[in-house]
Amino acid sequence: MIGAALWAGTAVAPRAALAQAAAPKMEGVKIDGEYGPFLPTDVSRDGHRIDGLIDLLHYFMIALFVGWGIFFVYCLAKFRQRPGRKADYEMVKAKPSKYAEIVVAIFEAVLLLGFSIPIWASVKTPDPDPNPVKVRVIAEQFAWNFHYPGKDGKFGKTAPKFINTATNPAGVDPSDPVGNDDVVSGELHLPVNKSAMCEITSKDVIHSFFIPVMRVKQDAVPGMRIPVWFHPVKTGTYEVACAQLCGNNHYSMRALLFLQTESDYNAWLEKKSAPAETFDEG
Amino acid sequence: MSGHHNPSGRHHDHDHGHHQLSFLRKYVFSVDHKVIGVQYAVTALVFLFFGFSLMMLMRWQLAYPGKSLPLLGGLFPPDGVMKPEMYNSLGAMHGTIMIFLGVVPLLVGGFGNYVLPLQIGAPDMSFPKLNMMSYWAYFVGGVVMLSSFFVPGGAANSGWTSYAPLSVIAGKGQTVWLLGMVFLITSSLLGSVNFITTIVQLRAKGLTMFRLPFFVWAQFVTAFLLLLAFPPLEAAAVLQLMDRLAGTSFYMPEGLVVSGVPQAYTGGGNPLLYQHLFWFLAHPEVYVLILPGMGIVAEVIANNTRKPLWGYRAMVYSSIFLGFMSFIVWAHHMFITGMGTKISAFFAATTMIISIPSVIILTAMIISLYRGSIRFNVPMLFALAFLPMFAIGGLTGLPLGLPASDIQLHDTYYVIGHFHYVVAPGTIFAIFAGIYFWYPKVTGKRLNEALGKIHFWLSLIFMNVVFMPMFFQGLAGVSRRLYDQTVYAHGEAVQTLTRMSSWGAWMLGVAQLPFILNFVMSLVASRKTAENPWQATTLEWAAPTPPPHGNFLVPPVVHRGPYEYSVPGMKRDFFPQHLVVEG
């Protein structure tokens, strides 16, 4: 619904008028998950590795800060200027500082080689799931379009000249039979316990595809099609956010993410790929 | 000044200041580094407060989205509610003003210009007219930037980073922004050449490189960063200008469709090219923002612990290393653009490596406190507060510098918290330390200590109220640059923190009033200070206070290192660099 309202707006309204559009609030749709001043709910199979690294880093940072802090406060209290006491001209031989620096360096090396690089490598290596759900994510000011290949598993040809923001936001070539069963939606529906293989691109400016509960973020760069994958494990309704300033209504560039059981997902896709209904508000 | 100024002839030229200069040449179009330094500092302070004020306006919309602004509602017709395009303009201009018109000109143009020639015992900068020109280029750049608010469509609103294609298809304000940047970059380039030459050529006799105060070293490295990093940004800006005005497509790929309308760009360009050029400057720029701040803090700490800096040489080597490394970390701002494992591993590794010299500098300054005799005057309070605040800023860079943890935190409030801890309670506290420390040198008057302490404690508290919540917002997943974060469930959940930040910002604004009052009142009210009120060792205090045109009555000769405090066997606890025997 939200997506459709925005698309309708995009199709007819000039940019200035768009800016006045009312903010799409969360009315009506309940978002699942726990949110607060720490990391949000994680509903992915692999996100815990990133969370683990973030936690570890913060323990390390707090330990260092407290360590430094204690010495700092000790010095301020102990060595404040008092009558009859002179500063010590001789340099202290501060071996401990050298050790501290070496420990910091080693710890950083461990964080990088032991955690960050392996996690990043696994994020960048396609999941071995032989049959992932394929989705093309097409960003535009200020909406997300999700293009599914339909039953045949093949995407129809697309080209910018076929783009019509209201009726054909993905620019699927109407003369290509492969595209007949394609589905383009303003909502992202995915089955749980199956990898989702997304290709991220943009029609206009740089956006960033961000699913906080999935620990996934990838810039959508026009002219590039960048793969990103993840593996949802828990059903529910969540949010897709835009993380890169993309214009006036950047803040409202939000889409709903429905993580469903495989049968619910298939039913949705079935309904969507019925002829003459390849695109509607989801 | 009648065309005659010859810094290299410092041995004979003692008639400085004896010329009758017109008011205009003496105070407006002056070539004296001290006048130019003051011009820079005052202009930059005004910009700093202005840039901060823009943020105080934005904080209203963030705290109370869609509510009309109290008192100042007239700024946002018709209903007093800030619109998203205005929010984005204020955001872009806040960043631009704070960095390019506030902090850098204050640190380099202000402190660098005023203090550096004095600290090296020079009568002026190497190229006084170039110096004047760099100030006026900065001034014009600032005026151009501000004028963009009055352009139809408003000021630039694509962020201070101005990423293409958004910036290329943006309104006219962006063109003005780019032109403004060209002036500011020119100013910085002229300044950096002047600083390098001055430090290399005009040091007093006996002032070897390792007798230089750390502040001069920091300025030296900074000047190289400016000189080498700004040209790519200038190129980036000019290319963007051409994409906007001349129909080129350096940053524009083919097949762009904006609001359903296919664009006429021929294509073949790449939006990421702009980011690479931009961050190639903007990462060294981060060290431009912090190194001179560290320099100021080092001076104040050495002076107020009454002992030599611990690890002076290690600090110098670290800052040189920092300078080199800062040129090969830029792409850590771009992990999320789709970077592969190898490239991201390289930039993550360089980013981890660059943290080491920062740790060394910070550690050296903390160890310098050990067995000192610490005076808690206002400059020292600010310098001391710099240390833990900068530490928070530095440490929170770790999760952002590692690509894996950056996935979740990239472009969230965590980033805003991180770099503001570096630049706001970090660099800006260093700036305050410098202002309280050198104000007597510049004016001959001392700032009021009581007002200064009020200013310090309130600033320290509210800086943290503003920026600490941002780490939690970031962890919660709130993206930066959102006009209204309550659109998202995770944003709504931490809206209280946003409000806390906003109130902190407004109170921080109020906390600057004692400073402004002090700054102006002390000029007229307070008594004349001693020639060397802090009993400091470095050469700027060897010149009369305030220094006349040409600076030194007799060209100073340097006999020792910069921080000879509490030398054993001496009556006084400081031994100035230029004295042969204890005075």
C-alpha cells in the first residue's frame, strides 16, 4: 500500500510536490521484533557472527578505555600541583606503554584476520544453497521495487526505456515471453530457511539496501548490479530501510519485508504472477 | 605596506611597524601573519557558531518531527515546520561549514598563522601576500557558500559529501556549493605551500627540526596533507561541475531514470569514481582536523604539567607516519559500495595500522601527566578533556574500520557519534584550550578563569549528552540523515535518545554564552597580563606581548628543546628556548 502510494506520487507529481507528500507512518502494519538502544532482533542464520564481532569489539574498547581512564584519573589526582613539589624532569621508562601498544596491535590483527576478513569473505561468497530465491532489488527515489523471476526462474529482459513508474517499475520488456510470469512488488516477500540471493541496483541515485534485522547492508549504485545474499530463519513482518541519503524523502524510503513459511510464500507468488496482475500494490 | 617586506632579511630589518600604514592595510588587507591569523580565527569562530546553529534548528525536527518550530517558526514558512529539503540543506551546510569554514580555517589559518611563525622565531610567513590572498580566498568561499541559501531551491542538499548522481541532478545550490569549494580549496593550497616553506626556511638559528614544538610538527604534517589531498577534490569538484553544467557524464552511468523520466546523460561514467576522489581527500582531511588539535593539546599539557613531553620523538614520528598512512585508508568509507574481500581486507588492514600511531600519541600525552606538577587552569582542563573524548572517538572507529562490523553500523548514527567525538569534544576542545592559552599572547589580556571554568564544565557535560546517545541509536540501526526516524520501528524505539541529544545540543549552545561573553569582555575589562603569563618555554613567549609587526625585538637564537620544564638544579621551573643562561 505504501509502495503504491509513493509510486503513484512519483508518476504524476513533480519533484517539488513530492517533497510535500505526507510521511508514510507505520500505521496499520505491526512490525515484529524487539527494538531498543542496542542491536535489534536478528532473524538471520548468519547475523550472529557480526553481532558477536560487534560485542567483542565493545568489550575490547571498554577495557582499553577503562584501563587508560584509571591511569589518567590516578595521574590527575596524584600529580596535581602542590607547594613544595616539583615535576620530575627525568623521563619515566614506560615499558608498560610499549606492552600496551603491542597488545593493542596484536588484538587488532586478531580482530581483522580472525573475525572481520572471514566474515566478510563468507558474506561475499554466494551461499552453497543450490536453489536460492532470486530477487532483483531496484531502488528509486523513494521506493524499493522487488523483481521476482516467477515460476520459470528466469528474469524477463529489462531496459530503462520500458520503465513506467506506475505500471512497469522494473522496465520489463513486454515483448519478452520469459518476462510474462515475472512479479514486481513493492514488498519483499521471502520464505524462511532458504537463502535469498538479491541483486541490488538503482535507477537514479545511490541508495543503500539495509535490513537491520538481517544484518545486511549494500549500496544500490546506478549502473551496477551488486549481489548480496542472506538466510532468514524466522517468520514475521520487518522493515527494509534506505541507509544512503538519496534526496528529500530519503527518510520515507521504507519497504516491508515479509518472512513467510515456504507455503505462504508460494501462495503469495502464485497470486502475484497471475496474468494481468503482474504488478500491483503487493 | 609599501611593498617592502623581507622576512629572510630578519637580521637587519628591525624597523617593522615603523611605517605608517592606513587602517585598511593594517587591519583589513594586512600581510602581517598575526592580523591574518586573527582574521581567520574570528571569521572561523563566527562560522563555527553559525554551523552549530543550523544543527540546533535541525535538532528540533529530529526531536519533535513535524511540529512547528517555537519562536523561530517564521524561518520555515508557511507553518513553521521544517521541510525535508530544508532539513537536507541544513545538514549539508552544517557539515560543510563546520569542516571547511570552521574547524580547518581555525586550526590552520587561525592558530597556524598566528602561533607558528612566532614559535619558530620568524618575523612573518615566507609569503605574506600569498597569506593574505589565502585568507581572502577563504572569505570569498565562505560568502559564496552562505549565499547559496538564497538561490532558488535553496542551498546544497546532497550532504557535505555530495555524492553523485544525487548531487549532479540536485538544484542550483549545488553549483554554488561547488564554486564555493573551489575557493576554499584554493585557499588551503596557498596556505599549505606557505606553511611548508616557512617551517623549512624561516626557523630561528639553532632551532633544529627536533627542537620544534610539537604544534609546529603537527602543522607541518597537516600542510603536506592539505597540499597533496586537496587537488584530487578540486578535480572531483570540477568534474561534478561539468556533469552538472556541460552535459558530461564522468559520474553518470547510462540508463538513468529519475522520477520516471529517462535522463539525457550519455553514460559511461561511474558514481563510485566521485567517492574515490572525494575520500582520497576527505580521509586525510580527518587528520587535518585532528593533528593541529593534538599539537595544541601537547603544548598546553607540557606547559601545565611543568615537565617535558613524554615520547616527543615518538610523537613526531607517529604524526609523520599518520600523514603517510592517511593516504591509503580512504576506501574504508566505501566498504558497503560492493567491495570484494581482497580490497576490503587491504583497506581494513591499513585502517588498523593507522590506529597505532594515534594510540602512541594519545598514550604519550597521558604518560606525560605522570610525575608532573599539574596546574588545572582553563586551557589545561580543555586539553585534559580532549584526551578521553578523543579516545572515545578513536576507539569507536574500530567497529567502523572492520568491514564485517561496518555492515551493520555503516551510515548509522554510530558513525555520527564516532566522528563527532573526534572533532567536537576532541578538536573543538583542543581549539578552546588553544584560545584560552594564546589569548593573552594575542591581546595582552587574560580570559576570566571563573567564566572559563563554567564554560568548560557545561561544555564537557553537554557534549556527552549530545553525542553519547548516538552510539546507541546507531546500534539500534537508525540511519543518519533521516528527516524523521520514527518512520521506522527501530527509530521510534529510540526516539527518547534523539530527544536527549537535541536537548543536549540546545544546552550546549547556552553553554557557549559564558565563552562569548568572556571573549569580548576580557578584551575591554581585564588588566594587562604578564609578558609570559603561563611561564612557558617556547619562542612565541620570547616576543613582546602582544607582538609588534615583525614579532621579535632581537632575532631569537635557540639553545635547547621546546619543553625544558623543571630542569634539575634550576631556580625557576622553566628554561625558555632562547635563553643562554637562566634569566
